[in-house]
Amino acid sequence: MSVESEWVAPSFLVIMLFLTLAVYAARIYARYSVAKKGGLDDILISVAIAPVIGLTVSTILAIRIYGFQYEQSQRTEVAAAQKRKITMAIEIIYMVTTTIIKVSILILYHRMAGRLTNAFYYCVWGNLIFCGVYFASFLMGVVLICKPLSHFFDVLSKQHNMHCGNEASLLIACASVSALQDMVICALPIFLVRGLHISRRQKISLCVVFGMAFMTSVCGLLRTYYAAESYFNTEHMPRAGYNGWIWTTVETHLGVICASAPALKILFDKWFPPTRRASGMNQWRQPQLLLPVTLEDTVGQQEQETPLESIHVRHKMDVWNGPREGENPNIFTGTNVITALPPMYSAPLAS
């Protein structure tokens, strides 16, 4: 690997980290300074920022110092042990970070739903429980995969009393379940948006915003592929593992960005306010009735035209009396003449 190519992935991860921090700062500003409606989801995403930074730094150190960039034959026993330590650190930090981000997104769904349906609430709470079970089970699996734990780092040791589980199956299962969780969480807004009483255009825009989270599912699938490639294809093991850990870190960055996307709409509405509001369009685009209406008096009065400039029709056909125009008493103005009773019926009956 050339010197130039060795710096491509670290530089990309640094750029992603700064982009993630910028989006996070914009989210916090929008929720607390503009909307003044911060919630538990904002607190959780703030907690996740620290492990996101730690995961990025760990991955950069791993691919620059701790041996991810080397072939298996180029590693000494010390270098191999360092690689195993940084590998376990990345795995644990990844599970902590992604679980917090997923819980934050689910809490945002719960808050946006209001009183939607019980089924949606059950889906949200079911996914919350699923995230907790996923985190606890795979964390225990990583920590207890070798007995004692020190054997996890002694991959080149000559000892024969090492007892370790199937690490390949564990990591592939972890990546697969995480990708499945991402897909389910991305699909939940479909049911959320369908129940909201908003315009169709707003529903489409919300689906686009929440649909951005499918990028994390793509990263999860790539992570699963490279995990399988690194364990079952020995020819491409170093390169597959190298790519897999990079996509692992990118997935966490995209998780924070996608989780913050709905809050960024607040800033977008503030900086780029729509020039035409719905009320404004109703006010300035009033349909006008231009054809004259001829009324005939039931008691033989002459036909007279009603000037319909005084009849105003808005959207939803709201009609009201307009101001009197002109001084000619023979001109009917307004709409009261349309519904007025003939004189013979409007006079009181003689007793």
C-alpha cells in the first residue's frame, strides 16, 4: 500500500467526523435556540457524540498504527495482539454508539406520533426492547467469547488450552441484525406519516427526510459483506477487514446525520421561509364570478342585473355581502336580494 493511499481512508473519516459534528451542532441549535423544544432524543444523540469521536479515532489509529493496513504475515505477535485489542475496542464502541442512536430515533418517532395508533406505539416499544436485547447479548458475546478474555488477544500464541467461541459467526450475526434493525427503523416513518393530518407534499418531504436513514442500512450490509469476506476468504482477509472497519465507522456518522435531519428542517424554514403561505394564496388568488346574473321580481318588477363584483368567492366557496357600489338605488348590491322573500310574503298578515 502506497503512502498516499494509506492516508485516503483516515482523511475521509476526519472529513466525515467534522461533517457529523457540524450537523449535530446545527441540530442542537435548531431544537434549543430556534424551536426551544429539546427532548430526550437530543440528549441521547449528545451522549452518542463522544463514542462517535472515540470510534473515529480508534479506526484511524487501527488503520495507521495498529496493523489493519498490514498483511497477516507481516504482523509480529505484539502487533497482532495490538490489533486484537483495538478490534475489541471498536466492536464495543460501535455497539454502544449505534444502540444509542437507534434509541434516539425511536424516541423521536414516539414524540412525533402523538396519539396516532396503538399499533405504532407497540412497534416503537418493540424496537426499543429489541435494541436493548441486541446490545446486551452481543456485548456479552464479545466480552465472553474467550475464557479467559486474555486469550482473545493471543492469536499467535502457541498455547493449546485456549477456549474461544466462533468469532466470525458472532460478528456476522451482529452486523446482520444491526442492518435489519436499520431497515425496520427506516420503514416505521411510513406508518407515522400516513397518520399525520398534513398535506401530501409535506408527507412526501418527511418520507424523503426519514428515508435518508436507508444509507445506514446500506453501510450495514457492506459491513456484513466485508465481515464474511474477511473471515471466510483468506486471500482477501486484510483488505476486506480494512474496508469493513471503515464502513463500520461511516455507518455511525451517517446515523447521527440522518437522526438529525428532521431537526434541520427548522433551520431551513427559518433561513428560507416560503414566499407563499396557504393563507396568502387564498387571499391573492380569489376566483371571481364575471358573468352577470339576471333576477326577475315575482311581483312584476323589471329585470335588473346584479353587479357580481360585490360578491366575493374564496376557496371553499365562502360567499358574503360586499360593499354597496354606486348611488343608483335601482342597482342591487350584495346577495341579500337573492334570498329575500317577495313583498307579498314579507308583509305581516292582517289579523
